Amino acid sequence: MMLMVPLLITAIIVISLAILTARAVNKTVFRKGKFSYSQRVCLIFSGYVAVLLICVVLDTVYPVKIVNEWKKVDTKVLEKESIDLYDTALAGKIAKEGSEFLRKKWNFDYNGKQLNIAAIQDEYLNTSVVVERKNHNDGKIEAAYYQTRSSVNGMDITEFAHPPRLELAENGLLLRNPKKSKIKFSEFTNVFSVKQFTEEDFFGHDSHFSEGQSILYLRIPKDLELIDKTNINLNYVE
Amino acid sequence: MSLTKVSLIDVVKKQYIYKLKAYSQVFMSLIFLQLLAVLFSMNGVGSMGGSTGGSVELQVKYFSADFVAAFTMLWGFITAILITTKAYRNDDFVFVANRISSNLSNAVFLLTASVVGGITAMLSSYLLKVIVNYFFKSTPILDAPIELLLGIFSTILYVFLFCALGYLVGTLVQISKAFTVLLPAAFFGTLILEGLSGKAGTVANVFDFFFTESSLVLFIVKIIVSAGLLFSGAFVLSNRLEVRG
Amino acid sequence: MSVIECSGLTKVYGGAKALNNLSFKIEENKITGLIGRNGAGKTTLLKIIAGLLKETSGELKVFSEKPFNSLQVSANVIFLHDQMNLPTALNLKELLETAASFYPNWDRELADRLLDYFSLNPLQHYNGLSKGMKSTFNMILGLSARVPLTMLDEPTSGMDAAVRKDFYRALLKEYLAYPRTIIISSHHLSEIEDLLEDILLVKEGKEILHMPVDILKEWAIGLQGKTTVIDEWTQNTEVIYTKSIGIDQSYVVVRNHFSETEWQRARNAGIDLTPVTSSDLCVYLTSKTKGGIDDVFNKG
């Protein structure tokens, strides 16, 4: 745990500071210094408030910089993107209108009449599969993966979304979900006493995650028969 | 020698100023508790995890002044109990006092303490931000604007409510030592019973009454009325207390 | 005007009667000594007068008001005793400043000078003081406040002889310059006798007598002589105290009812007449038995 070491050090510092302060303040009860106890308390407390105010200034002047340059996005725009992509895919116009969302392309040669298509280990595919039949039988299968932007809590995390894995094997075209990408980040939120007025969910830390729309667009030879082995739910372009 | 005539307000004012100095050690414990809370907050006050969406595994750590506010509320409760103990309560009677003036000046003192506690609790969120930002830069950090005024105001109200509760509890204990056992027993007993029965009980209802109130105006009214009731209860009960020891 | 009016005052503390049907009146601007054994109820009485405790039954009026929970009484009464709760966070200087804010008649310079004279460090805290110094500080508080009713409970406990002397002088000077009603409860009656105007003697929660000091001095007389003669002379009088001396001599204390001629006859009969000090008289009056401690050893 990378955070443990600095955490421990800070813990030790804070606790020893606290103990030292408490002792110092207690000792001053009997010390013949110039300041009285209540004056000392006043001083220490003012120091504390000064530290807090310095932090306020620090935070305002140097606001928290978002590492990795995540961009802010508007979730509503993303929503529209997703819906639109799906529609264009079904309409077969994705190559033109969805080109900005193209992530990966595959090309396979296949001359058979039938092709099994399956998801490895029966897993549920996270991407929608849209199939377009070409006008001719050219023995080539073109696969293209499109995905609209994903975001979490209003920050663009598209770079973390990976395309699925495709493999043309002996028993067919195997589809596989991409390796899970881990996203770790921290977020500053408001106190619960503020959240109860500004948000609906008290005690809950909402994570607004939207993954965007992912589409695997297959262009297959005209007469190729696709046999869906694992209930992928293939959508055919009209 | 002619007799002096005094007015209640006058005496309460003088007692309040006296107490700001005489009870000043409570502010030291405030600093300590808040710093401790900041320390505890450094590993995040909450986290969210899970593989939402299938291809992405999310792990979010949340930072906020939640712990500090909670500790400050606890501090308010303890401080209020403290000033009802003999050593503090009888400080008044060396000089000019009667029970009402003593209680009133205590209430004003607790209000001041709540204001101080609320403000510092909210400001400590900046302290937390600075510490996490400058020392723990391991993961990307999302920022959110801190609602300072609303936070200060609502936290002050919460701390004051706990002060009122502590004051009543402390007064009860002063009246009869039996309450030292009775009150915790009643509280934890109710909690346990409710937990076992699975139903939402009184404690949970009280919790919801305040903590899920989303209208600011209603919240203010709730707190003021409840605190008022608690304090009045304590005032009435302590009116017959003698100054012993 | 009576500053304190008390009738039938009773206070019950956990089954025992600390005050038992006590009645007395204290007039304005007099120094009264509250005398009695330990546990006679002196401190309880003072606390009730100060409004700290509430009486169980009976009536008590201080400045024509009931003292318990009364702001007016509290503003005009100051009660200093050795069990006082002074906040630990304030040092002596701050305590004096607090007193100054509460008492309109406070004499700041007097307090500072007294503090200086008795070598008390103003930056020290009350609970760090020795017993004698605490009493000294209490005295400074009491005198400088110039409160209409000033009550001091065992004000000299822990003080050394020099400080005690100074205290009595200071008290007297203050009283003469700014007259006020003062009640002092003390064990050292012999020391403060000259200071006091009145004595209120209390035994087991009840008042035994309440009279000016000079009358008290003449109130009783001591007779010493042959036991038989003494017995004869005192058969119709209440004997306050007896003590055997030698085989056939005894010493008794009786009320001084007798006229000058009767005393002459007594002297002729071989009886020695001696005055009784107030201090001794109070001891005899508040003792449980008519004899003294010798009886304990004699009977055994």
C-alpha cells in the first residue's frame, strides 16, 4: 500500500504535535511565564486558524490540478452521442457518420459458407454487434469497433476503454471482452451537512458512470451464414 | 452600604465573558480532535468500487470534511457535558450568579463554541485538500467547489444540537448519578433492540429527521426547536440543584 | 434593618439534621462571629444564607429576599470558604479582574496592593497555592469586593501567626472605612474576640446564644472552692461546667445571676471567683457533657 508510509509518517507527526501541545499547555498552568493560560490558548488557536486560512488561500491560488489531463465533459452530450451511434449503426451509415468513434479495425479472410460466431466462455458481450451484409462474396470479413466517449463523474475516461478481442479460429469467430482496465482516482466532495441540501443521496457517494455506446460492426460476404453459438444477439442492418 | 441592583442580562454578559476565559481549554481539545479527524480522513472518508460497465473497473476514493464535522459534533456533546460537571458549574457561584443566569451563559458559551467549531471544521476541508494534493499525488484527483457558507451554517447547527443534547444529559447526571448508567443503557439498548428486530426504530427515525432533511428552512426550524427544548429541559431540571462541594 | 432574618430554619442532610430549628436576626453593619464545634452546622448555615443550598424547612430572608437562586442576594453577598471552586484556567490576576467585573464596589488598587504585600504571584494559579496562601487570597477577594454582606468561613485556616495578625488588622481597617455586615466563623475565638461585636453560638444546628461580646464576657462566672461549699451555692443555679480539682475541690462555671453582695458572701465562704473567657465559655456551652475530657480518663 503506497499510501501507508506517508500516512504513517504524517500520523506520527500529528499525534506527537498534539501530545506536545497538550503537555505544553498543561505545563504552562504552573509556569511563571508572561502569558496566562487563556492567553496561550488564544495564541495557539489563532495559529491554528491561521494555518487553516493559509490552506484556503493555497487552494484558491493553486487549485487542484487534474493529473493526466482528464477533460471535463457534459454527460448530456455523451448521451446523445451514444444514442446517435446506435441508430447510425443500425442504419448502416456508421462508416461515414461514426468515423470519429472508430477505435479498431480487423480484417479476416474467410471463404466458408458458414461461420460460427461465439463469445468465449459464454460470457456476456459488452458490446453490441451489428452485421452488414456486403453486396458481393469477396471472402473477406471486416470488423470495426466503434465506441463513444465514456465518463465518470463528469470526467472523460475514454482512453481507458479498450476494444474487444477478436480471433478467427478453427471453430469460428471468437469474440472476447477486453481486459478490464482499472481506473483509480480520488475525489473531493462536500460535507454531509451540505450534501443533504444539495443532493439527494445522503451518505452515498455517487459515481456517475456512463460507458458510452460500443458497437462491433461486421461486414460479411453476402451469402455467409452466421451461426450465433452463444446468444450474442446479432443485429442485422436492413 | 447601599445594595447593588443587578439585571439578569448584565450578569449573563459578565458570566459569558468570564467563561470564555475560564473554559478556554475546550478549544484546545477542539484543535486536537479536528487534527485527529483530518488524519483519519487522509485515507479517504469513503470509497466506491466495482466493475461498473463491464470493461472498466472503478475505484474511487472520496475526501471530504465529513470526519472533521462528525468529530466536532462529538466534541460539542462532550464539552456540553463537561460544563455541567460540578467543577465547572460551581465556578459561577463564587461570584454573582443564580441558576438561570448560569444556564443562560452556558448556552451562549456553547453557541459560541458551536460557531467556532463549525467554521474550523469547514475550513479544515481546505487543509485536507492541501495535504492530499501536495503529499499524496499518486492518483488523479477530481475537484469540486466547496460550499463554504452553507457548510459552515449547517455544521454550526448540528454541533449546537449536540451541545444541547450533551447539556441535558450532563444535567440529568448531575441530578442523579443513576443516569450515568441509565442513559447509556437506554440508548444502546434501544439501538441493539432495533438492530435485532430489523425494523426502523426510534433512533433511526430521529437520525432521519435531521440528516435527511433537504429543505434548509425546515432544517433550521427543526434544529432550533429541538435545541430549545433540550436546553429548556435542562434549565428547568437544574433549577433545584444545590451547589455542593 | 435586619440583614438576615431566620426563623425555624432546618436543613436535613441525608437523614441527619444539620440545622435544627435555628432562629436569629443579624442587624446591619455588625461584625458577628459564628462560633461552634466542628459539625455544628456553621458552614451549612452560611451556605444557605449565600443561596448555595436550599433550606428543608423554615424561613430565611437575606435583605428581605429568599437567598436560594436569587440574583439580588448573590450580588450583595460574598461567601469565602476553603472549599471554593475557582476555575483552574485563570491565574490570580485574572481572578481579581473577574471579581472586579462582577462587584461594582471592587477596589482594584487595594486588591493589587494586598496581593503584593502578601507576596502572592499574580501569574500563579489558585490550585497551585498552599492552604495558607489560598486563605490569604480568599481574604483579599473578600475585603476588596466591599460587598454589603461578607461571610468568611474559617478565614484563617492554614495562615501563619503573622499573616493572621495582618488579616485581623486589615479586616478591621476595611470595616471601619467601609462599614458592612460581616460574619466570621472561626475556631480561634480568643484571637478574634476583639474584632467581633456579636457572637452567635451554635450547637448541633441550634442557636445557643446570640449576644454582644462584652455582655458575653460577663455572662458567666467561674467558682472554685471546696466541693461541698460549691454544691451548696449552686444548687439552685444551672451549672454549665464542673471539674474536680484534687480530692475535695472543684471548679464550676455558672450563669452570672448573682448580685455584688452575693458574690461578697461567696468570697467570704472561701470560694474563688474568676471571670470566664468567651472562648472557654463557648467551649463549655457547646460540649456534650457537663464535665470535660478528664471524665473520659476518670471513668476508665
